[in-house]
Amino acid sequence: MVSMVQDEPKGEIVPSGAGAPREKKPNIFARIALFIRQVLAELRKVVTPTRQELIKYTGVVLGFVIIMMALVYGLDLLFVWVTTVVFGVPA
């Protein structure tokens, strides 16, 4: 079990070193409070993209999805053709 300590310079909650003596496990309310503090600390690090970046990322994702759809469609046509050649068309 790794205990948690508060980092002095930034005030973040971080795991303590392996050589530290084991501390008593905090109660459920203390663990919930610790979790919420860690979540808020992570949310403060989030950087939202600018409008230009968002448009660029959306274009990249849509382009990739279209390319993958075309690839799957092409493979589907190829497999239909191969199956028709191998097994023939039912009468």
C-alpha cells in the first residue's frame, strides 16, 4: 500500500517514497476528499483547444474515418468478388 503525501511546492497530492513507514489507512470520507482534491488538481491542468485547433482535429478525425470506411468498403467488394468467383452465382 502506498501512502499519499502533499507535495509542498505545488500543493499536489502524490505517493510517498517506498521507504516511508506505513501510515494508518484513512477513513472513507478522507479517501473521498483526497480523491476529489486529486480530480480538481488534474482538471486545473486541462488545456482547452482553440477554435482553429478544434476545427483541425475534427477534420483529421473525419478524414481518417472516411479513409477507413473506403478501405472496409473496398475489402468488402473484393471478398464478394472472390466468393462469387470461387463458389459461383446461385441459380
